[in-house]
Amino acid sequence: METARFLNIVAIDCQPEQEARFNKWYNEVHIPMLLKFDGMLGVTRYRLLGGSEGQAKYLAIYEFTDKTSLDAYQKSPELAAARDEMNQTWKGKGFDIKWRAQYEPIKTWKS
């Protein structure tokens, strides 16, 4: 039986003229750097469907088996390296992290 996962969620907006570059970088550089952290189970990215004005256009959901792994990730050299690379590549321009949050599971229902 699959257990619920601890989540790190990042909501991002991107300047329209930077979207192709941003998505290529996020998929091919940023996520592979973060996946080097052994405690991460996986990452799923989402794009906002139309009709949801005022919401971030992109979500990235990072999955962890437990709180210990999530906490270790926050202090990991892999995350530090990915943030350094992000700051050097983007220099604070092109996209905006709207919010970040970590969630713990309460209960899972399946049909």
C-alpha cells in the first residue's frame, strides 16, 4: 500500500517572453540538480488551466517519504547548489517565486 508523501510546493509566475527559456531551464537544469538529493522521491510540474486569474501559472511539487527527508533537503548542498545556479542564471529576473510551502499528510482516500 502506498503511503502519503510529504510535499514541498513552489508556486511560480514567469514573464511571458521568458517562458520557453524558463521551462527549458527548469526541466533540464534545475530539477536534475535537485534530484541529486537522495531523499527526494520525485517532482511533478503543473501549468495553470485558464480561468484562474490571480493564481501562479506554475507549480512544482517535490515529494518526500517523511519529514526527516524533507528537513534534510532544506539544508542540503544539492538545494544550495541549485539556488546558487538559479541566482547566477536568472539574476533575479524572468520569473517570480510567488510562494513556497511544505505539507504533511493527514489522510489519503482512494476509490
